[in-house]
Amino acid sequence: MERTQHATSREAPPSDDARAIINRIVGRLTTERPDATIDDARRMALALTYATDQAGFRTAAADSLEREVLIHMPRIEQPITRGEYALIVRHAIQA
């Protein structure tokens, strides 16, 4: 069963900065409440939070990093647990 819709433009692998953020998010999803559900709003909030932490509040670098992270984190369109989603994201950035 397909639970997510993959972003349309993932030709290039994530940058080192984006990959590091994604790996931190995956770590959080697997260690903090992995059986709880996650939705697309939370996916976007995590990308924003981690990009801002790395590149600063309301900076062009943070905006760019957030967009890149979101490209490589598939959208969530159906109920899924944080742990399951972490596995999907981990696979997406390894492909």
C-alpha cells in the first residue's frame, strides 16, 4: 500500500546539509513516540524547525534548506506512524 506521494523533482541527491537535517529528523521520529501518528503539517514543521536551527531565522539559506529537505521527505497523505515514516524517508534519501 502506497502511503506517501513522492516529490516530483528528486533527480539530485540531497546536499550534505539537507542529508544531515533529514537524518536528525529520522532519528527524532524513531526515538520519540515512534508509534504516534504523523501528518503532513508535522512533516513541514519539522523541516522548518531544523532548517531554521541550522541556517538562522528568516534567512535565505534557511528557506532554501527547508525547500530542499521537503523535496526529499515524501508527502504524507494517509495515516502513518512516525516510525514507519522514518523508514520511508531513510529509504528515499538512500535511493
